[in-house]
Amino acid sequence: MIQLSRNILLQLLALLLVFVASAACLAQQNKSTWETLTCEGAPSARHENSFVEVGGKLYLLGGRGIKPVDIFDPERKSWSKGQEPPVEVHHFQAVAYAGKIYIVGAMTGAYPREKPLERILIYNPGADAWEWGATIPADRRRGSAGVVVAGDKAIVVSGIIDGHWEGHVPWVDSYDFKTGEWSKLPDAPRPRDHFHAAIKNGIIYCAGGRNSSTKTGETFTLTIPEVDVYDTRKKRWSTLPAANNIPTQRAGASSIFLKNDLLLIGGESAAQTTAHNEVEAYNIKEKTWRKLPPLNTGRHGTQAIYYKNAVFLAAGCGNRGGKPELDSVEKMTDRK
């Protein structure tokens, strides 16, 4: 009887230790909340813009209207101004390569029939200067595309030809930064626009987005639940099982990797007037989604940056559509 009681006590103690460890782990995860930064100065309020890190500075570029580059120093928490672009440029996912910022797959002009840029637009942070790059093939021009860098190439995924009106495409193209050569790659499993692509270990993930269709009165409703995946080495597409569709369907979200987690941040949808504040993470090892702490201010139409163990997000729009444009900065530090 005494021996039996001792065994029961040992089992209870083991369960208690497991519970304490799990609670400690959960508490540690909950420390990774969003902080709205108090900064010296402020950027121009904007949305449908990009946010890119080069050389330890964070560059806020583009958006509706012509706005100067806003430069954020994350160490000093201060903003300064750079040059205005030569044209209005919006709806793009900018990428950094060899110290410059490249804009590919962007739009210019007014809603709802914005036009895709005919050439790559480049910003040189070192010189605070804009320049025009290579011409984009006429039969592959579109805006609101996902773009990532794989080695010495930019990979441009999907997008829409005619602003928000019509012409969703599943096209995938690569641009060689060194040679200026364009190449067609296998089409994605489905077209999508208003999304960001993210790359990890040579694998591109496309999550979120929609098929914008103002022509049919379905600008916000045709959101995409599936996650499509492209292996850049095998040049092969696949789609995650339906059980791994994104938990909260939305477009205009930021997407970025935080270690093995693909983050889907903010966005807009027909389901609500305010912009989404949801932050959801797909762990590529565990193959599961989970919720992370929400943004302090829901927003869509901007880009996330991972820099020095933290995710930064600036500007964007606070409601579905185009107003109000935001100028705040949020930061989530990874405390794991």
C-alpha cells in the first residue's frame, strides 16, 4: 500500500513538472508582443508601399501618390527623408540586392485600372538616388506581384495585369541581376494578387492574397485560402494540404520568415471594415498554423522586415480600402 502511494506521488510529481515546463514555455512565447515605437520624426503616411532593410537602415518606399523615401534608423528610432521617385509607384514587394532596392511587378496610376510599370525601378540608398533598370517583357508586365531574391535572381510570382479590374495571372518569371536576362518559370497553381511571397532554404511560399475583380464588383471577396509552394532547385510547384490553408483569409498582408515560422501579418478582407490585426504563423517543420500576438493597429498594404531578431512593420492602411493611411511603426522582438 505504501509502495503504491509512493508510485502515485511520483507520477503526480512528473505531471506537475510537465505542467510547469509547459506554462513556462507559453509564458516565454507570450513575451513576443508588438510594441508601437515612439520615434524621433515620422514618415509620410502611406499604403501599398514597401519597407526594405539595407545596411542597417529601413527604407519606406512608394505608395499612393508621390512620396519621398523615408529612412528609419532602428538603433536611434529616428526618421529622415530621401528622394522622391520619378513616378508614382505602388502595389509592389521591393527586394534588396547588392546594396540597392529593386521594384519589380509594380503599378502606377489611379484606382481601379492602374497600369504596370514597364521597367524595373531602382533606389540606391548610398547615393539617395533613383534610376531606371531593365525593361520588363511587354507580355509579362503586371502589378501587385510577390517578389523574392534567390541567389542572383529575382523571382516574380503572379500578380494582376489591369490594376484592380481584371487579368489575374499565375505567371512566374526570373530576372538575373547580373546579366539582365529574363526567363519564364512554371506557372503557379493559381493566380493571386495583393500578397507577398517569402523564401526559406530555396523554397518560396505564397500565402494570402486574392483575385481582385472590381469589374465584377468583387474587389475584396475573392480571397485565396491555399498556400502554394515553389522549389527553386527542382522548379516544381506544390500546394499544401487543405488542412494547412491559412486560418484567416485575407489579402494585403505582409509575409516574412521568422526562423522556421512563415508569418502572415495584418491584411484586408470583405469580412470586416477595419484592417486585420491578426498575426498567424505556419511552422514549416511542424507543418501547423498558430496564432501570435495581434498587431496593436490593424493594417494592410505594407511590408514586414526581419532585422536583428525582430520584425518591423511601418505605415499601411487602417481600414479596408485606402483610408486612413498610417505613419506608425510596430516591432515584435523574438524572445525565444
